[in-house]
Amino acid sequence: MLTIGIAGGTGSGKTTVVNNILKQLDSDRVNVLTQDNYYHYNPDLSFEERLKLNYDHPRSIDFELLLSHVKMLKEGKSINEPVYSFITHSRTGDFKIIHPKEILIVEGILALINPELRKEFDVKVFVNADSDERLIRRIRRDTQERGRNLEEVLNRYQTTLKPMHDEFIQPSMEFADIIIPTMKKNTVAIDVLTSVIQNTLKQIV
């Protein structure tokens, strides 16, 4: 199995990169695990308490579960991926059954932070974008898809998103094998990444 880690700041275009990869590869050969589904489960906290948590700090992620799921898939075992809701700031209680495939992509802002998880990646990618562009994308996504208002988005950006990006996320770019700038439609970078995936897959198989 070829395992790929894709990181980058909030709104950097990670999902777009993943979707472009899926278009160029046979999607039946690819699984995508989203780091967002592996936020720690906090059923004992009220909604107001969950709302105040810092979801951009590495400690917000259940890396132990994520790492175990990656290892299980690489061992040919199926997993039950949790499902997370950004409306309730909690796991829904539902699961998505994931069966092993030839390619596994792990995508998330902190995907390259954990040393043990990094060891499982054959290819490490960082999607880089200008901070203004990332903020604009974040505002659009959170107001249109996650029920946030503008003031809430801007406050969270100033108090947690930007500080955490500067402290943890951007520095993780140094671990990347490939850096993809997304200020414009970067078809060349996607083509190069797809070629690397296909060539690496041949070597592993």
C-alpha cells in the first residue's frame, strides 16, 4: 500500500489537491482519511465547552486512533472511521467502514505534525497558500457550510487559527517531500505529484 500524507493550513486547498489526484487516478484504488474525523471525542463536555476548545492544536487530534487505523489498513484490515460534525463540535456516533486499497491518503492541517504518523507516509505533501487567501476561503467555508457567522470566524482566526498555523502547521512544511503552491490553478504540480504516486506505487507493488 502506498501511503500519502497531505498537510497545509486551513483553507490552503488540500481538499482541491486531493480531488485533483482522485481525478487522475482510479478512485477505486484510493482511500482518503480526513484528520478532522479524528478530533478527540468529548461527550462529557457541553456544547459551550466544546465550542471553546482549540481545534488547531496538535493535542486536539486523537493521533493514537488515527495512527492505529493507518497501520491496520496497511496490514490489510478494515477500520471504522469516526464521523465528526462541525455543527455540534463532536463525533456523531456514526462510522464509515473503510476497506484497504492500494493507495491511502491522510489529509489534514496537522497531518505532518506527529513523528510516528509521518513514519507511515511514503510521500509527504504540503499545500501552501497565502494567508489572506486562506482566510478568505475559511470565511466562505465556515459561513456557508458550517453555520458560523463572520465575527465568530474572524475571532477564531485571530485567537487560534493564525497562532497555531505559525507555531505548528507552517513549520511542518519542512517535512514535506513535495510542496504545492495553490495561489493559482497549479496543474503542473498536480501532474508531478500524480507521477510520483504512480512511480512509487510501481516500486512498492
